[in-house]
Amino acid sequence: MSFTKPELRKQSRQILQSLSVTEKNKASQQIETLLQDFIKNQTGYWACFRPLPDEVQINWSHLVTKVRWVYPKLISSTEMQFMHSTHPRFVRNEWGVEEPVEDEMKSEVQWISRSELQGLFIPGLAFTASGVRLGRGKGYYDRYLKDFSGLRIGVCFSRQLFSQLPQDESDVGMTHVLSENGWIDI
């Protein structure tokens, strides 16, 4: 039996709601430890995200690394870009996602192009071991990733891993998926 994307989003949200705070915190800590082992040897600009309450809770600034973190910001109803700031401040957009705010000191804020990014850590509602990602349905990451050649790393709880998911032409796959159970290289 195959499910539609809206049905799978609903199912994934139910799975996330069923996880206790203790389960989410433990899994998030395990994922952060695995991330630390990976990111300590990386350099350059890497895109990350401010987690929604039902997502893996990662405090990117706690990871010991030479990486310069950049955060997504919606710049139109269909497009996002990534911003680096030495002292980022965040506000919630209309969907509850925390975005960086341009502060008065423009020298501290820098927009980062796709070609400058080494990789992206990407949230989602569901993933497969073959790299298929089911997002929240707005398509921002898929449009951004269309012309991106760097690493695309999906970050999720193991309960968000499905055996299969529907995939459209516009869906861009991951190069890796990370859960508390470890890395999946695609």
C-alpha cells in the first residue's frame, strides 16, 4: 500500500508526537555526539538549522569545530538563502521557524552563496536509507538544493526512517542521513 505525501507527513508527525521528551533528548545528545566526531575535521561554511520543537535538538554553537555556521532565511514565498553572522540573533517567521536577523552592524552579517557551502544539515519529517527526504511541504530545501553539489545530510530520529517514500522530480536526495543509530552513506 502506498501513501501520499500528506498522509506520510501526518504519520510522521504522529510518530514525533509519540516520542517522549526523554527519548528526544537522549537521541538528540547521541546525534550531537556523532555530529561532533564528523564536524571536528571540517572547515568552511556549513548550513545548519534552528530546530523546531519536534526536530532533533542540536545546539550547533556547542560543537567544537573550525566550521562557520550559516542559517536559512526565507527571502520570498519560494526562496531561501543562508546567512552567516558572528553574533546571530533569531526571530520566528510565520511558520514558527527561527531565522537569523540582520543586525545594525552590517559588517557582521554575510550572505553565503551555494558555491561557498561545503554542506548542509537538513531537517525533515521522514527519510529513507536511500536518501529520499520528506519535508514539511513548502519545497524550500528542494529548490535550494537543485543546483547544489556539496554534502546534503538529513538529520532525524531513527523512528523517522521509512523503508520507502514517494519522490517527485523536484525532490532532491540526501548524500547522507544521520540518526541516533549512526550515519547512512548513500
